[in-house]
Amino acid sequence: MAGLVFIVGVIVSAQTLITNHSATARVAALAKQAGNNQGASSNSVFPSTVRPTSQQISQYTVAPALPRYLKIPKLNVSARVLQVGLNASGAIGTPNNVFDTAWYTGSAKPGQPGATLIDGHISSWTTHGVFYNLGQLNPGDTLQIVRGDGAVITYQVVRTQIYNVNNVDMKAVLSPVTTGQPGLNLISCTGQWQKSTNEFNERIVVFAQQL
């Protein structure tokens, strides 16, 4: 029943994500780490619905090159960016608070070649999650990542894509929307709730490119 209040991680196989031995080892390590540390992934627990205090947000720190905050001006979103890997089932982890987002550590760091992938919750039983209004973003809207070193990287939305939960194009999700330009991709649940599977039947992905 925990699936009722959090985003079910997107299932990805090692074969889909990797093409060489070193990448295989990295994905295996991420899965082992997530399996031993459920605090980094909320796939087996109810995420908190307690809004972080301003002090908790301001005191949150990460390494210089990592994403610290995600800002979406149009949606009035300013959220911490936690870090998640893969769990033992091969699913991308989700943040342990509905008001936080999470950077998938198997994706690119902000501003570096490739795409930075960030996920977030749509809602709980009692409150809207950080990505509840993600579908309201349109091409041209801006997003910002504040890194641990204070650098602000701005992105512009290019397009939004809806996928069936069983047919998510993980190659696209983990790739920049514009070839050769660093990207930022945001993913969350959408569609209809399925009692048979305890999850939503669709995923929404917002693709943005660095300006």
C-alpha cells in the first residue's frame, strides 16, 4: 500500500542503461547501495509530508558540483535536491519527502555533458507533491539548478512527453533533448491510479536544455 503515496521508481534494466563493463559495475554498486540504505529511496516506506523548515532548506548542503536546489519559477517551486541511485529491483529511487526532489546519481551532473535526471512526487493522501503541477510547464518556461558551489544553471523547457508506465523510453529520459547541449529532465507520475498495481498508469517527463 506504500505505493499509494509515492512515485513508483521507473524500472530500468542494466542492459538498457549500459554498454560497457565499467558502467555495469557502477549500476550494480548503485543497486546494492540502495538496497542497503532505504533512507535514500522511498520505494518501501511512506514519504514524509512534513514540509521542511526554512532553516532545514538553507542549511542543506551538497558537494560543489552537485545539484542543491531546483527552482521552477512558473510553479513557485524551490526544493532541495536529494540524491538517489537504483534500488535492488533496478528502480530509480525517489525522495523521502513529498516536498523534495531527487537527482538520479547515474545521470549527468548539472552543466556537464549529458542529461541531469530529477524526479519528484506528485502527491500524497493529504497534500500535493513538489511535481503536482509539472504538466503546466510549456516550451520556453525556465528551470534553474543551484549547485553546491552556488552556481546557478538555467534551462529552458523544450517539450513534455507522456509515457505509458510500461513503455517509458529510458534512453530518451537519460539523454539531453538537444544533441550536444547539457539537458535537465524532470520525471513524475501522471494519469490514472491503478488499484491492481498500486501505481499511476503514466509517467510525465519534461525535457529542458541548458541556456
